[in-house]
Amino acid sequence: MSSTFPIHFNFKPSSFLQQHSHVVVFSVKKSMNTAFNATRNPHGRYCYRRDTVRNPVLCSVSTRACSDDGEGEVFVTQEEASTSSRSSRSNDGYVALFVRMLGLDNDPRDREQAVVALWKYSLGGKQYVDNIMKFRGTINLTLNLLKSESDSTCEAAAGLLRMVSSFNVYRDTVGETGAIEEITGLLRRYSLSPDVKEQSLCILWNLSVDEKLRARIANSELLPILIKFLEDDNVKVRESAGGVLANLALSQSNHKIMVEAGVIPNLAKILNTEVVESKVVRKEARNALLELTKDEYNRILVMEEGLVLVPLVGAAAYKSFRPALYSWPSLPDGTKIEQGSKGPSRYGASELLLGLNIRDRNLDLEEAKMNVVVGRTRQQFLARIGAIEMEDGNKSNSEEGTSSQGFTLLPWMDAIARLVLILELEDELAITRAAQSIADASFNEHMRFSFMQAGAIKHLIRLINHPSDAVRSAVILALYRLSISDGVCLKIEAEGVLYPLVYLLKQSESATSQGLIEMIVNMLSRILDPNKEMKSKFYDGPLNGSKKGMNTTAIPTSDGNETIAQESSSSTDGRELVEPTVLNRLVDILKKSDLDLQRKAASILEFIAASEPCVEQIISADIESGLEAVFQQKPLTEKGYGIDDEKPELQSLELEEAGQAVSAASRLLAKLLDYDLFRQSINSLHFTKLLRAALMSSIPLHNKDWVAACLVKLSSLSGPNLDLENPVNIEVTLYETIPRLIEQIKSSFSPEVQEAAVLELNRIISEGLVDSTQAVAAEGAIFPLVKVLETGTERAVEASLTILYNLSMNSENHAAIIAAGAVPVLRRIVLSERSSWMRALRLLRTLPT
């Protein structure tokens, strides 16, 4: 608990029994070197004056008292004086006098001086506070003084409450008497002295140690006030406000209201500023943000403010860091920097100065590269001199030989350099945690590109073959998150990541965990994306006749410009991946894994199938059974799956995932159908039935495109058949073409696209396709067709009238046509005698109007 505060009161008890002309003098020593002298005048009042104290012996120090449960922090001030305990005990008898002077019937000046005396007396420690708390009503009377217009009275009252609330035994008493509400009203005043703010905030700091009281503080009007005080001119006020917020963040139930109040940007500003700030403020801001980052959503909000979670691995882990002592720094792309001196510092000071002053040199560098040099040289310098983590971690963690489980928050430039530095260490736990932090921090393009510039990719790829399964999993996850950016993905591929991943995939299931296999498949599906070449054609601009393809891509830089990243000279060929073990593992994933992994495995096999020499080995791996397993998923074989389920949102998600897996498998099947060897080995009739069932299922419409294309291609193996009565063509029209056209009519903003869709739909219906009108009505086409009558082109209006007339032949559609508002629209067309007024009149006659 907090230390004691011995304060010397010099009283003459007999003076109180004498006449008015006698003088009672007591002194209360303060750190400002003043004392109070009190005399009793003939009118019965006490007159006080402030005199200068000679040879002051009091000093102010900061101590911390923890609550009983170890949570939170209590900040108190201790003033020590060379006073004997006997003199202190002699003053205990006057506590009752000063408590009585707090009464509401006393003069305000008497009440002020009484609370000042009690405040100074309480600084002696718990035994002095115990003497004060023996008198009931002391807290209520002190709280009443917080309403005073005098800053000195408010300061003394708040100071007394601060001391009382610093002890666990009295904390509930202070909280239950309405202290939080009174302090809220006090802090909302327009003008308050810094001392009053500090004392009031320290009361809240003490009370916020209690979890029950935290909820009351967070749910009050105090949060905006606390946030505002983070920018106060007085450093003590900022420290106290930060301490309260740090304690409030200890309760997870307060996180939502704190985030909504805007606490994250204000706390992050303290850690991001380059201005020298109080260590206490920075520590409390960091503690509060670290508690908030335990929630994944809040972690992203903190990282969006430019702060990144970095694991504290302990000073012992950095002993394995062995940079070249006399190396000269180079840029991430390998560009050498001309040396300006012949003797670089042993501890890297010259490199640090170069990094900090790189802007002053006549170098044409991008902003991202300059930030990388600054961050890297700064962190390496701290590691060399052994000062790294000294501010972020405590002494015990620095002295321990094992890695700490804690985290710190660093600005993104220093955080990226620190994480890359940890990847060069030998501690497995440190490497694992650093890779996980890189994965979490790779949430936007800027961060992924910065990690690439900082050289993280080469270290991560080097660690793929690490003997620890935890390290490999974390490293592959980090690479997968980084590869979301097309340019970074090309860099990862150029660094040679493919072969280590394939090697791990070839290992037996006993040597490679299922989770690691899933991560490898995720990574390979990103690198071996069959659409990569097509994407590069769009992102790189129009082709100029040169062989560009997958070899280049545009990478956005931090300043918004673009730079071209070159891929390796030889693009990845599917033949390099064809090994029986790899293919068998991929086919097994198609048979047994979940829908998402099935989609990714099918994508990888599609990439491999682009090379004709690989087809024979793919067939040998029993690819037919793998495709059959994908097309026989439960959402595809059960008609109306998920419609009447109790959890429609989960069923919708499963249908979406099933649709993606079926679409990827259909693309793979369509690719394999290009080869005679596969066409001769496949059971066409069986796969035609499976694809027809998938086409009629409830999977999303956009996933049926490749199913329909593959079905038509498969049906054409027996020879071209253009007859619409062919069951396959009919089903493709009913379950893919008609829904797609209706979706275009509903959602298209282009009159030309809408017109083309209406004309195509009219052609299908006019050709008399079986069940076509029923399919159009079932897909909800009546309402968008009526809308076309009002906003469409003339040709679209004519085609829409024809479709609606055909639909009106079935009386069951009359109610829907009238409900869509067709009647007044048709009347306007007839009265305006437009070119299509005869068709509108004919439709009106068929409706029951």
C-alpha cells in the first residue's frame, strides 16, 4: 500500500481554553514552502495568513498503491518531513474539531481552512486517514465543499478525498456517497486550476481500481472530459487522465463505450507524436490501448492510427542478433549508398545518423524506402547497444532468459523494423510471435508494401523450412496475408517460395499437421491463381506487343504513385509442381476437405492443368473422383436446401461457399475437357447429371456461369446439337440464362444493357421454350418489366409489352401485373398514342380492369 505522509502540526491545546485575546498558532508545511498561522479575533473568527517557512524539509515524490486484487493503479503523493511520531499523535485530538468545522452552518472560510488542515493531516498515511474516518459524515461534508467557488477549497476537498480513496478499505465508501457525480460536475466547470483538475482526476484514478466503480465512471459523462484532458497544458493533468482511462480499459465491458467516445485516436496521438512527452502519459496511453487491442476489431482501429502490436521477447533474445559491425546500410532494392566517412562506429551510430538524415542527402528516394532505412537503422542501433525494449518492457523481463508474453505498441515505421529484426533472431517463440504480428498488421496495402520494402519476405521464406511447426504455420500465415497485394505476391514468388511450400505439401500427414496443410493450400492458391495473367493485363494497361503477361505488375506506393515490380525471369510452370504426392494430396483435399479448401485445391489443379504434359498425371491421381465429390455436396443434391431452415443466414453462407467450390471445379473440368486424353477417360453422362443438378440447385446465380458453360461443353462431346428441345440447353436457359437476364434488367444502370437483356428475354419466350414464361414469372421479372415501360428505350418498351402479354395469358400472373402498377402506365401509353400503344391496349384488355 501507499507510504505514509508524516506531517507536523504544532498546536497549543491550552490556547483554546483561554480568552479571545490569546493566539492559537498551528503550521502546516507545504512543498511550496508556506505555512498557515491562525489567530482567533475578538469576534470569535479564526483569521489565517500564509507565511513563508524557513528551511523546508518536505519533498514531493510519486508512489503507487495497488488494489487488493492486483488490478489497476492508484496514484498518490507523499510528502515527508522529519517529525517525531509523538508529536504526530499529539495532533490526533484536534481531528474532531476540524471535522466539526466542516459543518454547513460554519463560515465558508472556516470550512475551507478546516478541510485544508484535514487534507494535510491525511498525508501522513493510513493511520491518519483512519483517525479522520472515525467521524461519520466526513466524506459527505467534504463532497459538499467540491461545490465551492474557491479553487483552494475544491483542491483541498479533492485532495482529502484522493487520500481517503487511495486505501482499499475506504474506496467503496467514497464511491457510494456520490463522489463520481460530484467530480463530474466539478470537472465540467469552464475554468478550473490545474491543481483542482489533478486532485479530482486522481480520485477517479483511485476509484477506477474497483471494477464496479469503473462501470459507473465509463457510463457517465466523464469520458469526453477525460479525453479532453489528454491535451491539457499541465502534464500532471494529462498523466491523471491517462491513468483513469488505462484503468477503465481493464474492464472489457467498457471497451465499446470507450471506442465510441473516440478514445483510440487521442491515445494513439500521444504515442505517435515526436514531441517529448511525459513517460507516465505515454505508459498509461500504451496500457489503455493494449487492453483495447485484445478485441480484434479494436486492434484494427488502433493499427489504422499508425500503431502496430509488437511482441516483447526479452533482452536475452536479442543476444543472438549478429549484424555486421562495420557494414554500411543499403536500400531495400540493393542500391549502395556512398560512404561519407572512413571509420563507421562500432555500434552503428554512423548508420543511425545516415538513416535519420537521409532526407538531407541528394538521393532520389521514395518515401517508403526512406522510412525503411530510418526504422531499420534505429532498431539495429538500439539492439547493438542493448537498449532495445528497455522502455517498453520492465526490468524483470529484460533480465529473464525466456521470451515475455507481453506486447508493446510502436509507430508503424519502428514496429515494422522491430518485427523484421526479431525474424533474424534464434528464439522460436519470438519468431513465431513476430510472424503472427506481421500477419495481423498486414491489413492494408500500405502495411503490406512497407513490410516488403523492409525485407520481411526473404526472412519469412527462409523460415518456411524451420523445424518448429508453430514457426512454419505463423510464417505461412504471414506470407498469405502479405500476398493479398498483387505486387507483393509477385515478389514472394520471385523470392522462391514455391518450392518450400511444395516440399511441405509432399510430406506425409504424420509429419505435416492438417492446419499447416490448409495454410499451404491457401498460400499456393494465391500464388498459382489461374486469373493472374488476365488480371495483369487489366492492371498493367494495354498491351504494346511486348511479352508482359505475368512478368510485371503495378504496385501502388505509399505516396499514391505506382512502380513496376518485375517477376522472376521465368514464370512458374505447372510442370514444376507435378509430382504424384502433390497431386494425390490435392485430390484428397477435393474429396475430404471443407468447401473453401476444395475451391482452392481446384484452383491450383486448374493452374497445373494449363500445361498439357501434366494432364496424364492428373488423370492418374484419380481427378475424376475428386470432381465427383465436389459436385455431390449436400447443398447441391437437396432441392430447396436451406429455404425452410431455422438458421437461414448460416445456410446462405454455406450455399455461397458451395457455389464457389462448384464454380472452381467446373472451371477445372472445362479446362481438362480441352484434352482428348481426358475426354476419352471421363464418364460424360455421369458428370452431365451432376452438373445439371448443380445448375438447378439454390447456389448463387453468379456461381452458375461456369456450371452452365461446362455443361454445354460436356454435352457437345457427342456432337453439336442446336435444338432447344435438348434437355441440357433447356435447363441452361431456364436456370442460368433467364435468371441472369432478369438480374441485368433489375440492376443495370445502362439503358443499352437493359435493352439488350429485355430483347434477349423476349426472344427466348417467343420461341416457345417449355416452361420459359413460368420461369420468368417465378424469378420476379414482372415488377422490373413494368418499370422498363416507364424508363426504358422504345425498343425495350415494345419487348417488355410483348413479354408481359405472354405472361398475362396465365391468369395467375394478373394480380402481380396489376400490383406492379402496370394499368396506369399502359393507359398513359395508349393516350399518348406512342408507337407501341396498340400492344399496350391489347395487354389492358387481357387484365381484369
